[in-house]
Amino acid sequence: MKVNILFGGKAGQGTNILSNILGQALTKIGHYVFMSREYQSMIRGGHNFNILTFSNSPVYSNDSQLDLIVALDQNTVDVHKGELKKTGEIIQKEGGENMYFAGRMFKILCIDFKILENELKNLERFEENMIEAKKGYEEEKKEVCKVVLNKEKLIFMNGNQGVSEGAIKSGLDLYYAYPMTPATNVMTELAKKQIEKNILVLELENEIAVINAAIGSAMTGAKTMIGTSGGGFDLMTESFSLVGMAEIPLVVYLASRPGPSTGAATYTAQGDLEMMRFAGHGEFPRMILAPGDPKEAQELTSQSFYFSQKFGIPAVILSDKHLAESSYTLNTNPKIISSEKTTSLKRYQSHEADEFGSTSDDAELIVRNVKKRIAKEKEIEKEAKKFEEFNIYGKKSKNIIVSWGSTKGAIIDAIKDLDVEFLQILYLEPFPKIKEKLEGKNIILIENNATGQLGKVIAEKTGIFIEDKNKILKYDGRPFFSDKLKEEIKRRLK
């Protein structure tokens, strides 16, 4: 059993709160839920919608066809009625507020109203919301009762929350950021826990100030992290090179969105992989880790702190809007590793320097310093083998999918009954040894970008080139739907 529900309305009508309350409730009673968000770059008006998919078994993506549309305005019906299944229904009422529809949905799905009441206690305007919710619950006469209680303990979390939790569990001291969608919510999540977790969150005037302040903090021994999106990171690249030269441990969270420039600011894309591989001038080691769900976001954030502290390098957590703002049901605890602070108080330089931190142009010293920095790449590569650098899902097959990041969920849902295996890359730098797993197989590349950037990395690192006809690339700012992706995969199987 799998149900797809779309909640739509204008910005400011509360579609996100409405769908999140239902998602939390379904998770608490033992269901698996996946919820994605789509919204325009405006505070009021426009068209925002969330798609919530729930099931008795694990689910990590949405389908393109809807079982139910919950419309807070007529525009939602006009835009999405073509996506409704023949058996699907539309729930709407002129003037109905979001908690009115929450009441109706809890009644339709036969969820105890007390669960909704408890959820509303976490919000403002409790009395007003309760009146609306009771009204909706009482007015709704239909009960589908598709919810089956499950004793398994589950949590509901999005990718930004995963990164935040991973940072806290890794001993974060300071987080610097300038607000930029879709990374902003890491700042707000951490800010809410400053006192409880003894961390400091600072919003500065721009991205250049953010990375320079972070460098200063990291030099003093503080475990430091910064967050931004592609356009913000563009401003940081000169100082990113300073991190590499001075061997400063710094964790960077980059949540991608479409570019170039402002692009489609509130939508998703995986277009920043090449930027992160080559950002900064000169040659210096860095790590790039790409989680595919909130559990991996916690784990790879933890590993980013481990490697940055151990080797004095920048470590990048590369995500995107889809993972950052989509909520997943999780039933396993993340593996968090401890990382010791290794920074010592000394003189730091942007210039080549001797062992005392004094500027030097000596040719032999420059060669020694360069070799020392580059040698770290081999050390990091060796250390990375202690961790899961990639995952493999599905059946062992002559057909193999390769991908990274947020595409994971739709791929796993799409291949459940197909003759294909899926190799998910977690470590993009250093790149894992996967050549033997790809040789002689029908390779299918899936990415949310226009140029197949992971495919280029695979060609560079393994000498294996993926045929254009086997590349499934989506670059309209939207994520993959599992049912449509399944059809694309089937056409490429041998």
C-alpha cells in the first residue's frame, strides 16, 4: 500500500505546516513517509505545494500520480488535477484554513484526533487551530482507514536537520552563515539549540565575512562549520584557497540549487559537483562527501569533521535542495565517529612559509610544502577505506546504475522489481575504487544536472565512458518521480 497526497496553496497559507503535521503523525504511529517541498521565491501568493507519500514499507520518493489533492486554493486544483489518478479525489473548501484540512485528513485516514491535538500544542494559536481542526474532523464523513499501526519506532527528519544533528554530535563549536536557500535551515536548526548544546551560531553580513570569520575561529582550535549554496560559495573561493594553504580544518555545507547566477533559487539541482572539485586556485587536497538521505547526512557530516580535524583540510558536505528540505522516515541510528581537535596555536600564512610560519620564497621550501600538501591526498585516500565510500542496492546484475546524492531515494524505489543494481557514490573526493564493479556491465547514469558531472568523474578516474543513450539527466529544477524514473530505467536495461 502506497498513498500520494499533494497539499497546495499560496505562500503564507500553511501548506508546509499542514503536511508536516500529517507526516509527523503518520511516522509516530509507525508508517514510512517521504515528503518533498516545492515553493516559489515569494513570501505571499504564488503557488506552493508539498507531496507526501506514505506506506507500510520503506518509501524514499514520490510518484507522479496522486491519490489525493488537498487544495487550499482553486489554483492548486487547476495546476494539479491532471496528475490525479482516476480513482483519486480532491479535498477543498472555500475559506478553509490549513488546520481545518488537517482535521479532515486525520478523519479520512482514521488517525486518533488526540494525536493531532498533541501536534497542535507545539504551534502558536492553539485554541484557534483546535477550533478549525475539530470543525474539519467533524465535517468529514469519509473514512478510508489506510493507516495500519506499526510498533517500529521511527523518526521524521529532513536533510538539513540531519546535517545539523551530525554537526552537534561531532562537537561543533561555531557555525557561521549568511542566509541562502536551501542551506538556511541548518542555521535556524542550530540556532534553536545554542544554549542546550553549547554552540554559537552567527549570521554575518555576507559570505566573504562568513568564511573569513570561520577561518579565524578554526585557527584557534574551535570546531567550525559554514553553510551556503552555490552562489554564496562563489564568493568564498579565494578564502577557500587560504584554508588549503594554511592547512586549516573547516567543514563546508553546500546545499545546491539551479544555476548559473540566481537560476531557479527555490528548486533543486546537482550542478555544483565540478565547482566543488576545482574551487580555489592552486593545488590542495579537499574532501567532498555526498549524502543521499538524512541518516547519511548525519554520518557524512560526522566524517567531515573527522577528516578535516585529522588532516587540516576543508571537507565539503555536498547536498541539494531536494535532500535538504525533503523529510524522510528513518528507523536506524546513524554511526557517529569522534574527532579530536588537532589545531595548534601557531602562525598561519596565506603565503608559503617555513616551519616557524615565516614567509619564504625559497624554491626548495616551496617544493617541500607542495609535496607535503599533495601527499595528504594519499593519506586521506588510505584513511577513507575505513569508511563506506559507496553503497550497493538491488540485485546483482549485468545492469548497474551509478548516481550520487538525493537521487538515491527515487532510484531505490524505482528498481525494486527490476534486474539492476545501484551503486551510490558517497565519497566524491577521494573517489573510491569502483572500476572493477563497472567493467563489462551496462552502466546507466542518473543525475539531476544537464552534463552528467559524475559521469565525467568516472571517466577521469576509471577510464570508463558511459554512453549518452544510457544517461538519465533531469535539469528542470525538479527531482525525479520514482514511477517515471522506473520507465526510463527499463528502456535502458539489457
